[in-house]
Amino acid sequence: MKLNIKEFPKIPERLGSGHRLCSGCGAPIVAKMVLMGTKDPVVVTNATGCLEVATTIFPYTAWKTPFIHSAFENSASTAAGVEAAYQSLKRQGKIKREIKILAIGGDGGTYDIGLQALSGALERGHDFVYLCYDNGAYMNTGVQRSGSTPRGSSTTTSPAGEAVPGKQQFPKDLTAICAAHKIPYVAQGAISNWKDLITKASKAFAVKGPAVLNVLSPCPPGWKHADDLAVEISDIAVNSKIWPLYEIENGQWRITYKPRDKKIRPVEDWIKMQGRFRHLTKKENHHIIEEIQQWADENWDRLERMEKATSSEGGSE
Amino acid sequence: MTKNFIKPLTGASAVSEAMRQIDPDVVAAYPITPQTEIVMKFSQFVNDGKVNTEFVPVESEHSAMSACVGASAAGARAMTATASAGLALMWEILYVAASNRLPIVMPVVNRALSAPINIHCDHSDTMGARDSGWIQIYCESAQEAYDNVIAAVRIAEHEKILLPVMVCQDGFITSHAMERVDILEDEKVKKFAGELKLPFPLLDTDNPVTYGPLDLFDYYFEHKRQQSEAISHVFEVTDSIYKEFEKISGRKYNRVETYKIKDAETAIVALNSTIGTAKDVVDALREKGEKVGLLFPRMFRPFPAEEIAEKLSGLSAVAVLDRSETFSGTGGPMLADIKSALYEKESRPTILKYIYGLGGREINPAQIEQVFSDLKEVKKGKKVEQVVYLGVRE
Ligand SMILES: Cc1ncc(C[n+]2csc(CCOP(=O)(O)OP(=O)(O)O)c2C)c(N)n1
Ligand code: SF4
Ligand SMILES: [Mg+2]
């Protein structure tokens, strides 16, 4: 069941304080908000990456809910195993209560090395929620490029150099890839729009079958911004439409937040806040900013078209 | 099926029969020749409603092992089965399974590793995984594979052990050959296997635990030490479980199997189906009055070094037949373990080193006879230092 907003604060805290993520890191905020989406107990599986590493340094753990980390590329298949165990034991009457399963991975563990395991788990229809906290690079190993790294971004394996100005490719569209599995629920969210995000999480937990949440997760050292900007930078990403908020519910695409008039920002505003794009402000690289703007606009147009095409009112908005 | 009865079964079918009777909570598996028959048969049991198992037809072996890790940590009895490239693809997660002390049972049908790609038997797959922390049991026949998969559940889940177990049989030679297999009553197996009681299941949500934390130089070593401690109990536990199994089946198993070795002067050490071939040769040579025997380390991990040394030290010459290469330039993997087991002994046999049967190359009685005749020469004083590649065209 989708939760009412008044119920969010009553959900017990499942990821405690005292972890060792960087100050200003978006990842724990993402995880905490998503974990507010259900009253039921949750078993968490987590891929190798910043969130896992910094919350479970033995003999401490920040997790107040059952948690397993197995490896980098298998959060989804580990969750598939937990879910299979749950279904089996429930069917045999050995477990009675309702339990939710949340698989978490970073963008590296999701867009890249874990994509196969994720695709398999979605196709098989396990009843679980997959959360990608997307900080656009392999942060845990020192900011290397991933399939999610934005075009133009400087990472340690796509550095801004004399000849090549950062990452050349645009990110792959993970959210659409997941939607193409025709699962009940897929959504993109951001911590700046917390109500939107927690509502999406509660929908994801409520559906029967797989659901995917892809959530933008600012990273001060990786994106090179001050550590009190995670929420603001998310907000500008959303209002510049570089990170649109939308959901695909049973095949129906819906943009859940549409910035209007004065709220709309050029992507350049977002780019300028982050040191990873510093080289783009050079004159000879300015065309890259324009390309990114165009990419974001086209992406938005496509979302609007999808929204229209799949709308139950038959295409009027 | 409620009575013991004899059934004509292949090694692969015998294992799927054992899995049906064990009725694991979760099976996650992916097909690969020559293991495929196990998964196919088991899928049929699932869809015919013969088991309670939740079957996860994963998209790779990496996910098969990952799902078993998730299921087992969750508190379910979890099984999979694989061979060759499938086992290789699981490699990373084999260690995760063992190090998290998850009692997963996995029948493995031994097959050569690529390249070149080859679907037939050798032991390079499981030998490569011998130091992953899994218990390894090897089987000569379909009957042994059936029996040991059942026994393995109890060994793996014993409170002092809590470690995963591979039960290995030879690809095609055993997996696809029809044999008479004595199948136990369903009820007997069910009772023998009992209920799994894992100490810290993830699904006990009232008592949350964290599996797989970051564990650095300040604790990792202690955790590895605990893993070694668990391994040190495997022999005593296996002995008692084999005894219990004998009570329900009438079939006796040992960690180290021997054949006519008591008064032998020379012996062959080998694994799996080759032991069957060699038994015939030993019988024939014994009739001619030759004092020959066999040793089969059924349990290869942990390695029963003391017992093997005890049994071999009095012999004058021993041939170790490895069905895989290490490419160390010093011979096969079993050879190294046998040699080091004997190092502490005052009297040691001369050891001949053989590598045979790679990629399914046939090993026949004539070749085994040749090995015994080589041993005879050595007993008389002939020196052979190099590794012999048995049955290869040089
Ligand atoms: C098989 C494997 N390859 C590489 C690594 C090294 N590694 C650990 S975490 C990581 C990057 C994680 O990136 P992401 O998933 O984006 O999470 P983040 O650290 O950014 O939160 C890498 C490359 C590994 N642990 N396992
Ligand atoms: S490097 Fe980035 S993602 Fe990792 S803990 Fe620090 S802020 Fe968070
Ligand atoms: Mg990342």
C-alpha cells in the first residue's frame, strides 16, 4: 500500500548515524528516504561501493535492518536469492510476516558491472525493489568514469586533458532500460524533491513484482562542490531538466514534476557549480555545454511524448 | 516413491533424484554440459509439484552462486549445480559463500576448462577451486554421487562446520552413463537431512545482522583463522555423518578410500571414475600375485594428509594420477598435496607423476597396467623423475 505523507516520520530509522560516508554525501540521504517508503521490515542487499563500504566497517554497522553485501556486480542476484528464500519459506508456512527486499547499487554496480544481474532479476519478476544511487562515477575507487558519468565530466579515467576534454559519451538511459523490462514500476527521483521521492519509494515497495528507483546522489569530492550543496545541486539538476523526475507505472510514463517559468534553469547553472566540469567553461569547450543542453532538452521532449503516448486519457495533457 | 529401490540412472539423474528428496528451499541454477540434465530433471520436479523448492532460473552461474548466497544467508537450504566454465564464472562468489559460512551444496560435473573449448571430463574446474574454502568430495560412480549429495547437506549444515560443499563426479563418464542406483526411501532421506537451522538468518528481521562488512587488517585475519578452525572439524563431523548415513543406506564411505592396499607394495592414487577402471586392473594383477592397490582421496578439501601419509608411507612406490595440469612445471595439483603429506614420514615411497585424461582423453585398463608396470620397474631401482603425460601424442 502506498503510504500517506503523515506516516513517513513514523517509520523507524533503518540506516543509523555514525557511518563514515563523507560529509555532504547524497547516498545515505537517498537510502534513508527510500527506506521510509514502507512500514514492513526490509532486508537490504548492497553492492560494493561507497555506501556499503562506509556503513559497515567491522565491528560496526550503521544498518538497523538485516543487511548483506556480497560483491560488486551481484546486488540484484543476491536479492533474488533472498526473495526466493522468502517466497519458499512463506509458502511452507515457516515465515508469516510481510517482508520487503531492497537491493542497492551505485551507478557502477548498476549501469555497468551489475546490469546483467539486474536485467535477469527484473525479467524473472522477483518481488523486490532495486535502488540505484547514481553519483555518476566509481567514487569508492577514486572517481572513475561509469556508464552514467555525464558527457564532459572529468574523472580519473576520463580526465580533462590537453587533447580530450573529459568524458566523451553521454550517459546510458538506465531508467528506460529498466522500463523496457515492462516491470510494474520504474522511477527517477532526487533528494531535493523528498516528498516525490518517498512517495515513489512507497509505490515501489507496494507493487507486486520488481520495481526500480534511480536516484541522483551528489558526491562533493567526486563532483567537486562544497559539502553543503547536495540538496541544492539536486534541485538545480531537476530544474535544469538534466535529471527529470518521472515514473513509469504499469507502462504509463508520467513526469512527476515539471519546472515552470522562473524555476527553469539552464544546465550551465548546474555545470558551473561543479569542479568536474570546470574545463567546460573554457571557450573552446563551450560547445560541449550546448550539446549537453540540447541532450537534456531532447530527453525532456521524448519524456513528454512518452507521457502523452501512454496516458490513459488518450494523449491529452 | 516410498521404498528403497534400484533404478537405472545416469550420474546426473541420480543427483537430481537426491535433490528431489532433499527438497531444498531454493535452487538457483544455469545449464551447462554435462551438468544440464541435473537442472532439466530438477525443473521438471518443480513444475510437476514434486518439491517445495523455489527454483530460480538465473541468467548466469555468477548469479546462480550469488542467489544461493542470498538465499542461504536468508535462512534457506540452497543448492545449485554446475561444471567447467560455469564454475569458473562463479569463482569470485565461491569465496563469498565459504567466507560467509553458508552451507550451500553444489554437485559439480567435472569438465575441462577452455581454451580450446571442450565439453569432456577432466578436473581442471574443481581443482582450480580447491582453495576457495569449499569442502570437496569426489565420487567414483552415480551411486556415490547420489549418496554423497545427501550426506553433504548434513556435513555443510553441521553447527561446527557451516561451510559449502562441492560433490564432484566425472563429466559424461559418470554423468551420462547408466548405472544401477539404489535410491533410498523419500522419507528416510527427508528425516536424515532434517531441518536447516542457520544461526543468523537475514529473514529473522527482529534480530537484524550485517553480512559481508568491510573487514580490514584489524579483523580480517581473525575471521580467516576462524574459517580454518571450522575446516579443522570437518573430518570428525564427516566421519560421524558417514556413519549415520551407513545406518540408513548400508553403504559405507570414508574420507580416504583404499582398495587392496593393506599388503600392497605399489599403488595408484586417483580420483573419481578412474578408480573404477583401476579396480579391475588391480584385481587382474592380484590374480597374477602382484601386490598392488589403490588410494582415492574422496575428500580432497580439506585434505586428509595424515591419513593418506599413514596409508602410503609403507609402500615402495606410488603413482599419482592427476586429471588436470597446474602449469607449474612440477606436475598436477594432487601430486603436490600427496608429496607434502609424505614429507614428514620417515619412510616414503618413490612417487611417479602422471597427468592423464585431459579434455576427456580416454584412460583405459592397458594404460593403468602400464603405470603398475612402471611402478614395478621403479621398485627394482629404475629412476623416473619427469612428469609422464599418459596417453598423449608427443
Ligand atoms: C569485480 C570487481 N571489480 C572491481 C571492483 C572495485 N570496485 C569496488 S567499488 C567500485 C566502484 C563502485 O562504483 P559505484 O557502483 O558507482 O558506487 P560508488 O562507489 O560510486 O558509490 C569498484 C570499481 C570490485 N570490488 N569488484
Ligand atoms: S566519495 Fe562521494 S559517494 Fe563516496 S562517500 Fe564520499 S561523497 Fe559519498
Ligand atoms: Mg557511483
